[in-house]
Amino acid sequence: MSTIDTRSPILSARGVRHSFGQTEALRGIDLDVHPGEVLAVMGPSGSGKSTLLHCLAGVLVPTRGSVTYGPSAGRQPVEISALSEPKRARLRLTDFGFVFQFGQLLPELSAVDNVSIPMLLGGTKRSEARRRSADMLDRLGLEGLGAKLPGELSGGQAQRVAVARALVTSPAVLFADEPTGSLDSLGSENVLTIMLELVREFGTTVVMITHDARTAAYADREVIVRDGVIGAGYRVSP
């Protein structure tokens, strides 16, 4: 990956509001996410934290306000919220990675083929994609399991496959929505530990949605979302 410019935020939300019909999920969010940090976004169910993640990632376009992505050094910042859907989709493919609560693996594909998907979509040759996928699975402690289908894996193993898929393209930003919400405490600890070891090695910025204080404790900083607004965060580590 290119060196990330630490002098300015990699993601900035300004005055972000978003409504679903008459229901206002976000009511004016200002937030900076800094290069290389692990940010935990906490809040009760229905607080707007997942909507905020989707706006930051360009999945949703804010009803009002803006989201700006300031990528690696040498590239101009881009206002994600002003891009067309095809351009936002391309940005999600090239610069962002995603991990969801239940993994969202394709059940008919093997672990290595699931991990290969973002590379194949980006134009990587199948043989190279499979090689890199197998290497990433090995890094996540899944040696010898590349041919297994998701249904043949434990919950923790399947979630590590999802992490491998998200990180195999070395994304600048990883968005994780309750990444361990479906796992027990030991499985959660294993997945979080290995995921965060890799993102810190790669220099990847992480925006992680969670309602669990134990999960948030792994982050560098925490912000709280309640009723569509955000409160002050604090740093868990310098």
C-alpha cells in the first residue's frame, strides 16, 4: 500500500443527515477518521450507527451533508457523497473492505473462492487471485481449509474467511459492522486479535460498529451514537 498522509483525516463527515421516509436516522454528524486508526462506533440498537457506517462507505448517500475520502498521498480527496453509484461501487471495490456480523459468504463457493471474489471483480487473473487468497487464509490460521464450503466451517473459522476476503486487496479502510456479534466470547477474541494484528501491519484504517464494550476496548478511539447524533470520543490507547 502507499503511505497514507497522516496530516489530514482519511474520512470526514460534515453535517451528515439521513432519513428513511419520515424517520431521520442521522441528525447532523460531524466526524473525522484518521489514517491508520481503529475507530469503534458504539450505540444502542436503532441509534443510527450502522447508517453512519453505510454513509461513510458510500453505500448510502446522505440526505444532507457530505462525506469526503482523503486517500493515499498523491491522490486528491474525493467527496464520496457526490459520486454516482457506479463510481461509489468502484471505490468500495478498490479502496474499501467490509466485514459483516454473519460473514455473508456465498455458501456454494469454497473458502478460497469466497476470498477471491473482490480480486476477480477487480480484474485479477483467477490463478493469481486463488494464490493470494490461499496466502491470506494461511495468515488467518486457516491452513488446509481453503477447499471447505462455509457450511463445513465453524462460526469463528467462517468469520475469519470473511476477514480474509475483506483484507486480501489491502484496502485503505476496513468497515466492520458487528464483526464478532454472532460469535461466543472466545471466538470473538480470536477473530478480533488476528484481524487487528493484520490491519495494524497493513496500516489499514478501521471503522468498527459494535454495541459490545469488550469489542470497543480493542479500538484506539471510541465514539457514541445516540438518536442520530454523535458524542465526544476518547482514546483507549495513544
